[in-house]
Amino acid sequence: MSWDHTTTDYRLPTRTCASLSRMKRDLNSAAAISIICVLGAGVLAQQPPAPPTGRAAGGAPAGRAGGAPAAPLAIPREALGDGPWNYAVAEGVKFRLSVVARGLQNPWDLEFLPDSTILVTERPGRLRVVRNGVLDPTAVTGLPPIGAQRLGGLQDIALHPRFAENRLLYFTYSKTDGKGMIMSALGRGRFELSAAGGALTNVQELIAAEPWWNGAGGAASRIVFDRDGLLFWATGSTPDTRESQEPNSLRGKILRLKDDGTAAPGNPFAGKPGYRAEIYSMGHRNQLGLTIHPGSGVLWSAEHGPNGGDELNIILPGRNYGWPDVSLGRDYDGPWQGKFEKDGIERPIVFWMPSIAVSDLLFYTGDKFPQWKGNALVGSMRYGEIANTGHMQRIVFNANGDEIRREMMLTDLRQRIRAVKQAPDGTIYLLTEEAQGALLRIEPQP
């Protein structure tokens, strides 16, 4: 199969060209209005700021008026309580939030096994098992050496579509050279669970985004299998932001792979001189959410902007999403990152100004909360560059795929929400990305 990456409406769910035109006007208006907004600046949502000398990414001058402003003080907060907590929110929904497990250190992702056991990754390099609401004190064995430095470490996990048969577990991580340098990599192994604990065997590194670097900048990576059993892998950009636009680099891209880590057949740049055959889309910064839309089967991503400009995007083959030249956010010193739009650059479906440090992305399909069916749920790790402001947001779309409203929830907890997952029974599980992290569950009030 070949991709026609010049067609503007390829596999868009129900969005029309007219609605895209309206979006363009909306983005221009929002960008103009946001010039008068005062943004909290200086602390990075996901990617450390560039030094306050020289030129910022995208060509904007850095260090104006004496350099970057001082980082804002965090909003004071108390430790996460014991719960449960009851909430009454929009659409007449009443839910209960409870703690499933504690004792997790910077948890990053979770996955449900067929028997309802939950696997949780910890960024420092551990894979944990939660059985019947109890965290196994012993971590899963068999992972490769992991470079848990800065924002790098063990990150996403995904089950092979035929996991029940082959027991293959895929994971993304920062491989280490043992000398302070890391590289984003995709691995897999055969997962087995016994009364004694979990173990990975036959572990392989499938592909890595060369070259080595010191971990500064975005190290995030997400993976998801599509309906055809092909694997999408989103790789983060580094301080060398031009890599996102370089066709021979795997950084700042979404890759489309076979389950053995090689390029999927029919990828949009296959056979094109100077381009890596694994690339599906390019021009990305740091993508913290990646999911297949349950209705259309189209790939969506949640991507970090700099100081503002977080995005939800529909990912289409062969398209360019603009980073670092096009952004609706500011550099951390204050100037605009780049242009708001440019010919040949895809526009976001949803964007945030100021940033919410968007994380995981879920389209809800369960029966526990029928009012939320088809809505997007996203995690937030920080709002407006102010620490201790993490929460969860719900986004509602109309029949044309246009955003029509948003709702902020769990703001009172002031927790960094890293993962948002729907359980097989329709309840929703969250991970708080904290040094003292927790696994939480949202269910209807009794």
C-alpha cells in the first residue's frame, strides 16, 4: 500500500475542508489574542530551557531584558491523601477517585494484562506488577541497562496484539553507554508472571534513535499498535531541534514499524533518497500521548509545545507538524517560538495556551460514564508553567470533529497526571508522576 501525502483529507474522521478553514481562522485569532496574555515563564514543562545566551530554537533571540525571568515558586500543596474523593462534575457525572497502589517512583505508563494484572513502568528503570490492588515489592527482572537521567528512563509499554499467544511485551527506554550518554530505544521481551514475580526473557533491542546525547531536552517516547498489528513509535526531539526536520534522523518523528522493529511496508518516504524508511511523520517536539482513535482508526498524538502551544494532532502519513519552525507557543525566555502557520505544515486539532504540559491521551469508549463516550481525556502535569498544578482535562468534539468544550478535573489534588488509561471494565486509571507516585482509579460513585 502506498501513501498519498499530498491529499489533505486522508482518513480524517468527519472533519471537512470547511472546518479546517475555520480552524485556521481560529488559530490566527487565538495567536493574536494571546500576545496580550501574561504567561508564567522560565520553568520547563517537559524539556529543559536553552541557555539564556545566543539564539533560541527557531531563531528567536534569547535572553531579552537581562535574560530569562526567575522560575516561579510552586503553589504549596499537601501530600496526596488516603482518599477516596467524590466529585460532581459537568454532564451530571459523579465519580469516585481512589488510591489503588502507592510506593511508585515517577511512574510513567501502565498496561492491563488479560487477567487484569497491571504492569507499571517507573522512569528510574523498573517494571512493577500490581495484582489485586497490591504492588509486588519485587520489580520485574530482565530489563536492559537503562539511563535514568534528566527526563530519560523507562517509559512506555505495550502488549503485542497476540500477547495471549506469544507473551511479547514492548517497551521504550533510554539506553545508556555507561558514561552519561543516552539514546532512545525500543525493546521487547517475553513476559512471564508467576507467584514469585515477573520476568522478561529473550529481551531484544529492536531499533534506536541515534546518536548518543547527554539527556538534555525531550526524551519522551510513546508506542501504540494499530488495527493492522503495525507499531507506531513517537520519538522526542533534543536541544538540536533541527533534527525534527532532518529526514535522515529518527528524532522528533513518528515511526511506523513491523513488530520486529523494521520499517513497515508502504511507509510514505520508503525509497525516497535521504529519508529513513521508518518515518511516518516528522516535525515533532515531544509527544507524551499516542493512541488509535476507536471510531476512525486514525492515529492521534498529544505533543508538548514550549511555553504554551501544546497540541492534539491527527497524524497523517508523510506530513510535517512544524517543530521547531511553526508553533503556537513561546520560547521559555518569552519571545514567540516561530511562525504560527506555514504552507505544508499541519495544524493542530486542539491547542493550549498557556501550556498544560499535556501527557497521556485517551478516547473514552466505556459504559461506566456514558456521558463521556467519544470524549478525549488527557493528563496535565503543570498549568501555565506553575508547578503543582497538574490535573485531568476532558475535551468534547462535535460531529465534524471540532472541539466545542473542555473541562478541568482533579485540580484540587495538584498532582502531575502522567498516564490516563481505560480499564477493560470501563473504569479509568491514572498515574501521578511524582517521586512518591500513585496508581489511582476513577469509577462511578456508589
